[in-house]
Amino acid sequence: MKKILKMTLKENKVKKKTESFTKTNENPTEKNVVENKKQKSGIKKSRSIVTRIASLVYISIFATVILIALLVVPYVSKTLQSNTKSTMSDVVKTLGESFDKQIDRSGKNVVLTKVALRNALKGAGIEGLSTSYMYIIDSDKNYAWHPDENKIGSKVEVPVIEGIVDKMLNKGGGSTNGGFVDYKYKGKNKTASYLTSNTGAFTLVLCCDKSEINAPVRKVYARSAIAIIIVVVIMGSLAIIIPKRIAAPIKDVVFSMNRMAELDLAHRDINVHKVAKYNDEMGMLARSALVLKEELSTMAKALMDNSSKLDDASVSLKDSIEKVDDTVSSIEQAVTGIADGAGSQASDTQSANESVINIGADIDRCTDTMNNLSESVEKMKNMSGETMAVLKELVKISENTSDEISVLKEETSKTNVSAEAIRSAVELIQSIADQTSLLSLNASIEAARAGEHGKGFAVVADEIRSLSESSMNSADEIERIVSELLENSNVSVERMATVSDDVSIQIDKLGNTRKSFKGLTNETDKVIELTDSISKQINEINNAKNNVSSVLESLSAIAEQNAASTEETSASVQEIGASIDVIGDSANDLQNLAADMSDYIKKFRLYED
């Protein structure tokens, strides 16, 4: 210090050095102020955060709408139509098989009468489809039954159905599988499910207007359109409101930074102080801006205080001035580091917000989808359990029926044995009656020989003959009844054997169906396992969201960088103070520099406490 104080410089060299230093520090600042004023108009609207987030939301909405229109709605429509046709096929198959069994038991002349068909089919159709009705075509291609009874007995009016009947007749019997046909009747498009009798006795048809089958599909489209409009309105509103709320604090901080760039440190920054209270990235950015402003204010006040001391600067401060020049360069680098950190901090904050929003939306959608899938699988599992219970009960009932038929068959066989015993007894009675008749004849002959004395015996012989003839007639009647009983009993045994075979087949089919449903239950359990696996993957996605913390750590590092820059600024200011102490005795040589620096410092606008 003593060597520096003893140093002397020529006045002209000091003036040249001070003028050069003043111009070097003044001109770039003036240029920066002008450039900052030019940039006050703000960023382009197309590059703003509000526009970017809103655009992203709108693109997501339109993509979702397109996916629903291309995938979900057609699938629902196809499912509704398939369910309706499946119901029609089940109804036709059930009734057709029932009619076949009735014809086997009672004959078609009993089953296919107008009265019997009216009782069975009047008002028959599909619930919820008002245009659905059923009719039967006999083997002569006439209406055996039609809801319009005026058509009963007339020829079939639909060529397609007539062709089905022809095919059945040429084949010699029908197919229990049935099928579907589309045709036009009285200007209306119809869809019909049909089944032809195995015996060729009839063709059963269930038809309905296509427009009514497609009515639920139109409702699905209408409701989907309404739901999409509601979602678009809500999400569109949120896409405007939320980005504006996100961008508002950024605008306040940017406004404060622009004022600082213009060297205006007098404004109070009320909005920035409010933002600084936020516990998020915006709050961190606002607090950094306030720290920067405070440091700049402190630096400006220090320069104002030290500028008055330059009036006493001496010519021997060449080295001190060089140190001051180096210190000012350090201050500029520190301020530049703070500004760069603030810019990087804003960029990382935006990236973090976008990542959190996108990941959160994806997780919400996946969670909703998995909840819906879990509910559907659980319902399917419950329905499978109920169906298994019903099938088990049906198997039990069928087995009981088979047992009862076996018992009935055994009792019928016992009845046949008893009937045979009765027939043997009748034959014995007939033999006795024949012998009695012969004895009565002999008695009559002997009575005739006896003459007057044998009249009483002749009367008795006549009565015995009458009794014998009556016994013979009764025995014949009993034999006829026993023969009919045996014939009917044998027919019953044969039919019970057939029914027993049918019941056995039914039990086998029910067992197979039960196995199928058991397989469905196993598949449902697999779906549940897959659902749990997907849920775990969603949790992993949720954990991935935590990776955003790396961005926050980056922001924290920038904050530390800002703090380090602040420390450098403070150290530089201290060096400036020390240098000014050294050059305190050279005030006369630095008057011009002090005047220029005073004019420069006046450009700072500071608020008064």
C-alpha cells in the first residue's frame, strides 16, 4: 500500500486512462439500454408458453376424438348389431327345436295347426324391437302361421324365404344351425333369422326392420358426438385458462428483469414479491430476480458512495486503476453468469412443467382405462360363476330325471310281467269255461233222458251253460284288455328308452358346456393377472414422473451458481473499495473521472427508504 501511495504519474497519462475507462464502461451500457427498449414489445405470440401448451392440448383432443371415431364407435356399433343377431338366432333355434320335439311326440297335424301356432307364436318377437315378428312356412310353401292371419294358408311372398324352403325340400330335411338373410319387403329392408325343421315339416322365420336394429348404433354415434363436444369445450377452456395462469408469473419476472436492464431499480416489484412466495420453480426464479436486484442496488449505492472519493485520487494510482478495471470485468462476468443462470432456470422450469403435465395426463388416462377394464373383468368372472352354478343345477336335474325314467321303466316292466300272469289266468278261466260248458251239455242230455224227473236238473244245466258262456266272454274281454295293456306298455318302454338316451346326451352336453365355462373362468383369471401386471407398469410410469426431479436439481444447481456469482460480485465490490482507499490521495487527478462516473451512476433509479 505504501508503495502505491508513493507512486506518481503524469497528469496527462492519468486523464487519458480515466477517459478511456469511462468510455469503455459507458458505451456498452448505453447500447444495452437501447436494445432492451427495443425488446420491450415482448415475445411473439406464436412462441409463447400459453400458445404452445394450448396447441398441445388441442392436438391431444383432436387425436383422442379421431381415435374414438375410428376405433371405439365402430366397435360398439358392430357389437350391438352382433348381439341383436345372436339373440334372434337363439330365439329361432330354441323355438324350432321345441317344435321339432312336439312334432316327434304328437305329429305335425297337431302341432302345426292354426290354433296351436297362435297360442305359441302370437305376439312373439324380440323385446325392444317393435317391428320384429315370427312366421312359419310349411312344406307346401304356405304360411302355416303369420301375425296377419289373413295370410295363413297363402303362398309365401318373399322369394328369399321361398328359396330356403325349396333347398330344405330338395335336401329332404333342414338344418338346426339356421342362418340369416336380408331382403326387402314392402319398401323396407328386413333382416331375418331362420331355422328349417329336421323333418322338413316347417321353416321358422324371425324378421325385423334393419332400421330398428341400427337404431342403437345411431344413438351411440349421437351420444359420442355430444360427449366429444363437451370434452372439447371443457379442455379447450382449460387450455386457455391454465397456460395463462402459468405464464402470468413469468411475465411479471420478465417485466422486472427488463426494468433492471434499463437500470431502473426504483420500482417496488409487488407482483414479483408475490410470486417469490410460491414453493415452485416460478417462486425460485422470482427470488433469484429479487436477489439480483438487491445486489445491483447495493452495487449502485456503493458506486455512488465511492464516486465522491474519486475527487481526491492521485496520479500514482495506475496499478490501482488496473485492479479496478479487472474488478469491473469480474463484476461483468458475475452479472453475466447470473443472467445466464436465470435464462437456463426459466428453460428448465418450462421443461419440468411440460413433463409433469404430460406424464400426469397419461397416468390419469391409463388409470381410468385400467379401472374400467378391472370392473368389466370382475363382472365377467361373476357371470361365469353364476352360469357354472346354473349348469351344475341343470346337470343334477337331468341326472334325477334319468333316474326317475329308469325307475319308471322298471315299474313298467313289472307291469308287463303282471299282465302276462293275468293272461295265463285268463287262459285257465277259458279252459275251465270250456269244460263247464261241456259238462252242462252232458247234464242236459241226461236230463232229457230222465224225462219228467230230469226237468229240474235241466234248468240247472241251462244256468251252468249260461254262466260258462258269460265267463268265456269276460275272459275274452280281459284277454283283449291285457293285450292292449302289453302293447301300450311296450311302446312306453321304447319311448322311455329314447328319452333316457336324450337325457344322457343332454347331461354330456351340459358337462361339455360346464367345461367350456370353466375354461372361460380360467381365461378370466389370466386377464385379471394381466390387468394387475399393467397396473404395476402404470405404477412404474408414475415413478418415471419422478425423473422430473433431475430438472429441479438442475434449477437448484443454477441457484447455487447465482449465489456463487453474488459472492464474486461482493468480493469484487470489496476490492473496488480497497482500491478506492489506495487512490484516496489522488483526488485532484481523478476529478474528470469522478465527474464522468457521477453522470453514469445517475442513470440508476433507486427507490428511497
